[in-house]
Amino acid sequence: MRGAATVVLPPAVHEPLTPRGTAERCLESARTSTTPGTGGLPEIRQWLEERARVNEFTTTPVPFAQLDGWRFTDDTGDLVHRSGGFFRIRGLDVSGADGPVPHWSQPVIDQPEVGVLGMLAKEIDGVLCLLVQAKMEPGNINVLQLSPTVQATRSNFLRLHGGAATRYLEYFTEPGRGRVLADVLHSEQGGSFYRKRNRNIIVETDEDVVVHDDYRWVTVGQLHALLREDNMVNMDARTVLSCLPLSAPAAAFDDAAQSETAAIQSWLNNAKSRSSLVSRLVPLASVDRWRRSEDAISHEENRYFQVIGTMVRASNREVTSWGQPLIAPRGRGVVAFLVCRTRGDVEVLVHARAEGGTPDVVELGPTVQCVPDNFHGLPAGQQPRYLDLVREAAPGDILYDTLLSEEGGRFYQAENRYLAVGVDDEVRSSTPPPGFRWMALRQLYALVRHGGYLNVEARSLLACLQPMV
């Protein structure tokens, strides 16, 4: 963060919990569809409707000249906030990429600070529950979505906005406030952010927690059910939920599991070492084939995305009105795993995906991750691998299919169709193209407890597929 002193977040205290006990309690919560004392899914939906009714939420696209607190710098053309904090829109130059376009430049979000995505957990009448928030984000399609207990950048919880403090932040930053069930530094979208990470943390407390009207205890099972409803659970809640220890890590220590994990790590490290992709930040004014108008920064072919300005009103946020730029994708994305269940394990086909903004260049992504409109008119050989198989899947082969939003604090109405598509052993037996590999789903759940392995789209799908494990 620019313009403020560096703040180091102390870790929460790791008090001893038996891995088996933690996994069993998480699994019991996953099998529970009613929160003790507050009800089931109908009550959650009624609560969301009530929070939307009693609060005021508006997001209005505006020209950049009306974007309060933001300006384009004279020297680089970067779009920056007057405080020097939050984030800035800069240029990114990418070269050495595989595929039909080996070199390009684009606008990118530069936010060199680690945010906190924290989920507070507590046993209520013997059931492990998670505290979620009905959070308004300016880019949300349906305004309110379920988010983690804390979803805040360092600029926000340092209160550079001049507003109220972040509720419940102390559980994730003050030593001794709880027991850590998960704590992982994970990346954000490598195609839109430059080397951005967030701390994904789940902390269990025994304290009596005063629950604000915009917050509610839910079970893991209720979140799993709501993940089958369009645009109900936001991206930040999904990535934190993917880290939940639903299986005992002791199983990862047998010889066969260690051998499998070592082979996967070696394969991914080989992909990272062989990648020739190089990215560097450049002035926004220098990005090639992008044009700035009064109200948008757009590609000359009207593909990919736009950068737009918005003015926001939200009566229940730390600041009730503000202006900010947002990334507005052109078209709905497709994010999909191919899934095979013919060999005794649930297996998924992963892609070692290199992106310009990924901190470690290459991470494991879904089988398909693209916006199909961006490939319109290109020959078959330049279309994303396996996209045709996903699009042409028979209804009986679709194991999961839900529209989910990306992070509404940086993206304007960004929506992806998340799918899991079952395939037979014939597809499983064919040799995948370079960069693809079949992996047991349980192996991904072991790897997601460590940073640098799975990208955010893969983690979102993992959260959606947890009931399959």
C-alpha cells in the first residue's frame, strides 16, 4: 500500500485440535441443513430479502471525470486513488505465452497488499457453524450475496476511506482470539490482478459473539445447498470454504498418498520451470490496442473487458457512498472440470495454467476457464481445449451447473457458468494434451491447504464439489 505505514498482521493462535476431530465436526456440519436456533434455507433467503429491503444499494456507471477521489496521473496515465492506497489500474505487458497470441498488453489491477478473507466458526448446540455476511458489493449482479465474516483489504481495515471499522476483524488479527482451522495465502484472478494474494483464514471461537443484523450463522451443509443457487455465495466465501478441512490430513501420510502428491508437485514444478511467460508492469498509457474514452478503457476489437467508473451508495457499508473503477468483462465465462468416477476415485482433469498476473506464473486451474465470446471467429485449433465437450455435454452428464459471480468489489457484473461434466473411461483413458493431468479430487483438497497450487477458479469449483468427496 502506498502512502501509509506498513502493518504486519500477527497470526491467530494455533491451539491444538485433533485433525480427526476437526474433520468429523466439519463433515457433521456439511450433513446438517438447519442452523440450531435460527432455521433452514427458507429463513436464510428471507433474511437476505429483509437485508436488501431495509438498506439502500445503488451502483451507477459514470464518466471518469465524475469518479470522486480518482484521477489519471500525468506521467504514466495510471488510474489512482488520491490516498495512494486501495488499488490502481496500471498496464501489464505479457510475453512468451503459449497459444495463438504470444505477446500482448492490457490494463491490470495493481493492489500490492494482502487482504483478509476470514470466516468465523463456532459450535452451536454441537454443530459447527460459520458466520456469513449479507454483503453488498458494487459489481454484484443481484446486489447482496453471502460473503465471509471479514472481507477486507488492508486499506479498508486501516480505514483509509475514513469510515467505520471492519466488524469482527479482531478474531483474525489479534493473538489468542481463537483456534485456526485453516490459514492459507491464495492468489486472486491472474488475468486481472498483478500478483495479488489474500489470506484465507477460518478461526473457531468459544466466545459469545454479538451477531450484527447483516450477519448470520449457517452450517456448511447450508452453504453447499446455496452454492447450487445462482449468484448466492460470493467468490470470497467460496475460496475460503474450499480450505475447510473436510477430510483428516492423517490420510495424506500413507506411502501411496505421499507418492501421488510428490508426482503432482513434480509435474506442476516442471510446468512452472518450463514456462517462458514473462510479465511486467508498464504505464497504462502505453498499453497497445486499448483506448481511453470519457467513460471506459476498452480494447479496439471490443473484446475481453472494459475498465469503467462507478458511483456507489450502500447504507450498511463502512462508508455509505464512494466512487471506484471496476473491471467489466465482455461476455459470460465458462469454468468447468471434467470429472471421471470409473476408477474408484472421483478424478478431475486439471490444467497447469499460466497467467500474466499469477504470483508464481503457473497454478492448477479447471479443465476449461475462458470467456467463449473472446474466441468468436477463431479457427478450431485456437479454441480452448475441451470447451466443445463441455458445451455439448448431455444433461445426464452434467453433475454441477450454476451461475456464480466473481468478486463484486473489483468486477462489474462478472458472471461465470461453473460446471462439472462427467465423462466415461474412454475419455479418461486417452492421453491428455500437454499441460493437462487427471488428479483425484481428494488430492486437490489436500493441495488447497497450501498456497501456490490452485487458482481461484479451481478453488471455487472445489467448494461447489465438496459434497462429492
